[in-house]
Amino acid sequence: MQIAIVTVSDRASRGECEDLSGPLIETWLARAITSPYKLTKRTSPMGLSPFAMNGSISATSIAST
């Protein structure tokens, strides 16, 4: 199973602040899911689709898992 955590934040995507919500979600997933999974994490600025980012996850790969 593949899971993507996408955080949308202008400041975090520019490295001006730490992303706090992404790591919280990752911790929750580790406790909630007992099956093996592959985790992909991305931080995207507002107004930019995280699926359009260079080198990012694709909507197709998420839908197919």
C-alpha cells in the first residue's frame, strides 16, 4: 500500500518554518496501520497542485494502490 502525506503551506514549502502537521499525521499512521506501507511526503505551496510538482507523487500511482 502506498500512502501520501501532502502538507500545503507557503512558508513550510519555502523552508521558513517547520511543517508540524505532516509529522503528526505520520506518527498517527504508524500507530493506526498495521499492514506494511510505503510513505511519500510532500510540502506544497498554496495554489500549486502537489501532483504537478517536479518529482512528486502522481495521482495515478495513488489511485492504483
